[in-house]
Amino acid sequence: MKCTECNSKNIEKVEDKYICKDCGAEIEVKKSSPLKETLSFLLPIIIALIVAMLLKTFVFANAVVPTGSMLNTIHEGDRIIASRIEYYFNDPERYDIIIFKAPDEVAKGNEKEYYVKRIIGLPGETITIVNGVVYATDKDGNTSQLEDEFITACTPTGNFGPYTVPENSYFVMGDNRESSIDSRYWITTNYVDRDLIIGKVKFRYYPFNTFGKLDEKDY
């Protein structure tokens, strides 16, 4: 603020007026309208809300894990964040932990709920489970035993399959194999269509003592 009469910046406030101490001129201060003040206060909040909404819609997905089906990798009640953009440019890979919407036949009225499992079978593969051990056979007939280091909450048992995974679909299982309702048990379909995948789990932000990055090799 400076004096319009002498260009001095030596201004002081006297009661509700501003006076130039050099020439004694009264400085007129234009007051902002109430509407302008309100808008200047609300605008940053509105922008922040819009940015948060865009991030949630197109970049990140937030979920609370409702069960212990992913023990000991992810615990019941953990809060996790998935990257929505991960699969914009890359195909889902084996052992990715994903958030997805269950097929309508599986969700049974809970279509809005998110599910969390690990990708085990890829499109075109045949998955067979013998005494709890998972085998994947590719399109050329080559069979390999899949990793199970992330299974620490139980000793897997049971025989399932074979399941031939359709194109654009995935066979998923929980890490807590003995307490997970997943592709092995779904009746009308055993697979998750790619269009139902929300994102790849990247981060756990609660509880705070486990705060940090989560990826397919966290076991």
C-alpha cells in the first residue's frame, strides 16, 4: 500500500482509516465484497474436492479388506490403495494382487463391493490343483508348478480343476487358501473378466504399523 498523493509507503492505520505519515493524506482502501471474499475462501476447497474426485475415479481405488482371505499378506480390516492406471498400459500378471468387482452371479446383490485376491491363472492357461499344489499348463501344453511362498496362514489341501481360463479373464485365489471363497468355489463362473478389475494393489495405509508399499512379492 502506498500514498496516491506522494507515493510514500509510510502508512499507518488510525482507528478505521489509513493515513500517510509524510503528507497526511487519507488513503482510500477498497473493501472486497462479501461475495468475492466467500468465493476466494471456497475456490481452493472446490478445486481440491474436484482433484480428489478425479484421482479416485481415474487414478486410485481405496478399499477396506473385509475378511482374512488374504492372510498373511493382507489382514482383515487393512486399508489398501490400488492403482487404476496400472492396467491402462500393461496386462495383469501372475501373482498380482488386484481389487476387482465380482461377476454379478458371484456378487449376489453386492455388485458395488470390491474384492481382493491374487491372480493365479492367466488367459488361455489350464489350472489344476492337486493336494493343494497349483499347476499351470500353457497353450503349448507345458506344465509348471506355481509358487506358494506367499501362503503362510495355512497348509493348502484339496483337489480342484482343471480350469481352462478364457481369453480376457483371470483365475484368482486368496493367499489364505483354506479360508477363501475364490475362483475355485464360484459356481456360475470361475473367472474374473478383465473389465471387472479395478486396479493393482500397491499400498497399505492402515494400520499405521504396517504402512507402506504392497506388491506381488510381499510375502
